[in-house]
Amino acid sequence: VQKEMLPEEHACAQAVGNPDELASGREDGYSWQDTEEDVEVVVRAPGAKEQGAKNVQIIFSNRKVKVTRPVELTIELYAPVDADSCSWSFCQEGLLLVLPKRDEERWPQLTPA
């Protein structure tokens, strides 16, 4: 029901997920979840949706994600992603970033060791 009535909130909830199946974690300012095909990152940015898309600035590259608005956050990535296919949307906690993996392998962590 949540998926149909509140799709953004459902996506956020799914991004946090079950750590017993695939890797996930919480860091200062964000949480992340590994999936088979991509990595989902929830950036905590209360009130982002109310401020609107014009107040969101995100730069996706193969090994890094840089958010400069509505919060400042840079995440170096464990493995390459398809930067051209990365996307974002609003969710209950702030922003949901979807990072399609270049290679469909499990990530044990979000950032390099």
C-alpha cells in the first residue's frame, strides 16, 4: 500500500532495507543500501522537498557523488557507477540517490577502505 500511496517514502524505506541480505549502513548525513543492480543513498535534508528541485544541486561522476544543495556532502564510491544513469528524487528524509553500478557485484561498503 505504501508503494502505491506514498512512492517516495516507500523508496526511502526500501533504501534503508535489511542489512542481513545486502550491505547497508548509516553515516553522518546519509544512509545507504546495496541492491543487485544499484546502490541507493538517502541524504538527510529535512525540508528539501518544500524548498523544491531548483534548490537541489548534485554532481554524479563514476567514483564520486557531490551534493552542494540543500546540504553539502561528498561521497567517494567503493566501485564505479554509471554516472549518466544516476538519478535522484525527494523522499521523507530528504533526497534519494539511485546509483546504477557499472558492474553488478555486491558492494561490502559504500566508500573505499
